[in-house]
Amino acid sequence: MKQKFYRLYIDESGDHYYTDSDDPELRYLCLLGCFFDLEYYEKNFRPKFEDFKIRHFSRDVDDRVIILHRKELINKQGHFSSLALPESEKKFNQELLEIMEESEFGIIAVVIDKKSHKERWGNVAAHPYNYSLLALVQRYVGYLNFNNAKGDVLAESRGGKEDMQLKASFTHLYEAGTPYVTDSVFQQCLSSKEIKLKKKEHNIAGLQVADLLAHPCKQDVLLCNKKIDKYYGHFGKKLLEIAQKKYNRRMMFNKIDGYGRVFIK
């Protein structure tokens, strides 16, 4: 039987700067990872996703690089100005939900409380993004190991110094492992010690899915840990209802918390 090969696509909601703010948008950083069987992604998901975007947003053969970005969709900017028409927005939302529902992928959402983490660890507190990445990739490797599969990781590029730090952090994780997963398991499951980095304009479908789901899943993690009292946003809540079915989980006990939904203090 052919060994499956997966790719984990990572985007974030929030920033990586430590803060004393209690505003949930500033206090919490979410790293959202979507992992696809790469053969399914290439042959089925990506073509379907690109066709969906073109049908809704571009009739011009020379203007068909449509990149879904949550903030621009909400504000109905650029290509997405047509969503200002209620009927157009309704059709787009309905079909996007159908694609998300029908598509085969897994989700891991890691949220770090930057304020609490800094108070706990002081000057030795780890970089919030890199620390969350460790937690995310560790669980992805757990999934690969359980399913006797291999995979790699692709994240959105954030620029010079930050990309260099991210690459170094990922390579160290590959070479040293964690207290919970040995280096040999990382090296057995991951195809490379290097993380792939792509900019938003490269039109990576998996990154766009992660972008759309990062904020809803961030709120889900915060709700489950009683850090907010309700979900904010109507359409995001519909996306979340679908995402909750795709969370990584400990299969024997159908356990999501700690596997697909992770909160770091």
C-alpha cells in the first residue's frame, strides 16, 4: 500500500508581540494548521477551489489570480466588491461552506495567551509564534506517526528576520524533538528539516483555507477555555461548525482538546 504524504499549511490570527492588553484580539495568538493528503489536494481540492474563486470573482482571462483573504472579504474590497450585493454574497458564502464541508482535511488550532505566558516566564519566555509552532507541529507529527504517513510543512512568509527565526526554530525541532516526541519520530515522519515559506501572493490554496479558519477557530479555543463569553461573527460561526468536525483528535477516545484544539498559558 502506498504511503500517504501530507502537507500542513499554517496561518495565524493575531500577532506575535507580547502585550499586557486584555483585549482578546491583542492578547491571544492563534496558529491554525490545515493538513491535506497532498495527492488529494493536487488532484481534487486545489482545482475545485480555484474554479470556485474564478467563477465568483473574475471573468477576465488575464486577471485570474484570486487570493481569498478574510479581512478583504469582510470589507468587500478589491476583487470582492461584488459581495456588497446581497445575492452575490449569499451564493458565495453558500458555496464556500459546501466546499469546506465536502473537502477532506484536518485542523489543528493552537492559541497562546501571550500576557499569561510572559507573566509566567518573564525574560526567558519563548517567542510566541515559534513556541506555538512547536506545539502545532508536534501534534501534526503525532498524526503522521499514528497513520504511518510522511509529510512536510508550509507556512505563510512574514519577512526577513522573522522567516530566518522560524526556519531555525523548525530545524531545531526536527533535529532535537520535544520532551513528548523524540527526534527520531520527527525525522521519520517529516520529509525535510526545512519549513517551506510562501507569500500570500503565491496563491496557495491551503494557506487561504488556514486564513479563513484561523479567526473562527481562535474564538472556539477561547470559548472552550472560558476566555470569552460568546462567539462574535455570523458567517465565521458557520465555518466553525464545519471546522469542529475536522479537528485532529485522539481517535480512541474521540478527544479534541489537547490534539486539535490547544491552549497555552
